[in-house]
Amino acid sequence: MILLVALCATTAILNPRFLGAANLTNMARLIGMYGIFSIGLGLIIITGGIDLSVGSVFALQGIVLAILLSEKHWHWTVAVAASIAGVMLLGLFHGIMVARVRMQSFIVTLCGLLFYRGLARYIADDETKGFGTEGYGGLRELATGNLGPLPMPFVVLIGVAIISYVVLHRSVYGRYLFAVGRNEEAARFSGINSRLIIGSAYVVSMLLTGVAGILIAFYTNSISPANHGSFYELYGIAAAVLGGCSLRGGEGSILGIVIGTALLQVLQNLVNLLGIPSSLNFSVMGAVIFFGALVDQLLRARRTR
């Protein structure tokens, strides 16, 4: 939080446009969309796993949703429910492979990253799909509208964060997530169904990914299967690491993930406002992830002395 405040103050001093209403609203909108799926990734990281497939899932979900709405003319409620259910099935598959088959989450989701992106390109014939100008029952308003001074995605993030906070920090299920992340074998010997807990984390994460995917799809209003959602998983992982989630598992907080998401968006905004080449965005992201992992390593080493 101190780093976020200091970065905001520095950016405002270097460029007063940072405090403009339009800039703050747009940044809050992005924080909302990115924060929702970052919380899901944080839950997986807490269990000691990782998910690299999120960006490709966004592309696949967006293409399928655009086809169902614009070409098949499904009712928006059915199309949204089907797209989210499909994404959750992918999470269930990941969970089974990791928890039951005992494959490494890195390998499972890396293969998902490649497979889902290729499938999205095949389904779309490598063409960009869109939603046109129809309202689709307010879905566009949910992605681009406001509730008073707050963008709707940010309002959704607040609701998701509150529910996730209660689940993670005030429930038995949350304690089980931390337990299996710290030591899965010890958790299993203490009577916790560690496989069920780990598998469910991937399903919940994909539920949040599905919600964020709909917001992002209608925010962009068009989905290019080759580029849509590319590297978004890095934003989520970086936000979780900055927010205190240990890549070894067993540590993290919802508030920390939200702050980490905000910090990354302020960094992105800083790059844009100061005229730094956009090609350096991923360099900044890589440096942030490295810094977070390094701090985690140093703190753990200090505790064990």
C-alpha cells in the first residue's frame, strides 16, 4: 500500500493528467477487470500451483461468445451461462490433471495456453469476431458503464473481493487452501481432502476468469483470436506476487492481490503518461515479477535463520 501511494504521488507530480477524472475512471475500469481474474489466480498460487492458460481462455471464450450472440443469435443469458460453464469445465480438467493425475500445474496450463489459443484461431478461421452495436441485455453497459462515479467493472471487483475475502480468510475452506499450500502431505494426514481442495481452486479460478472474460470481451468489443488476452496471465501472476502470494504456496491475501493489481495498472499508466515506449511494458512486468519473487526469497531466508 505504501508503494502504491508513493507511486501515485510520484506519477501525479511528474504528470498532473494522472489525477484527471477520465484517466482515473479508465484506470479503475482496468483495475476492476484485471483484479477479478487476478484473485482467481491468487487462489491457485496459494495452493502452490499456477495457471498459464488464462489469456488463451479469454480468447477462446470471447470467440465462442461472439459466435453464439452474433451468428447463432442465442439469448444473451444462455450464451453467457454457457460460456462461463465451459470455462469452468476447463478449470475442472486442470484440477483433475493436477490433483488426481498429479501432473505439474505448469505443464498442464502451459499446454492449455497453446491448445486453447490454437482452438480459438481454428474456430474463428483466424478472423476477428465482434458484437456489433447491439446492447445484449446490458452486457456492454456492465463492461463500459458506470455506477455513479465508479466504473461497473470496479464495482464488480469490490463484490468479488468481499466474497473472496470471506471465503479465504473467514471460512474452513480458506484455511484448507492455506494448509494444502504450505504442506499438502501434512494437510492430507490431518484429514483434509487435499485433492478436492486443490481441484476446486482451479474451478473457482476459472469461474472468476469467465466473469472477467465477458467484461474484457465487451470492453474491447472485438476479439482477435491470435492476440486477445495475450500475456494476461502475467498480469494476474504479477498482481498476486506483489500482493503477498508466495509462489511456493501457503501465503497471500485478497486485499494484497487487489493492491497488487492497482499497482500494476498505475505502472502501466506511468509508462503511458511519461511517453515511455509501450514496448517496455513487458520489461516492466518481468522486472516486477522478479522483484516480488526475490523479496519473497529473502524474507523466507531471513525467517529460517
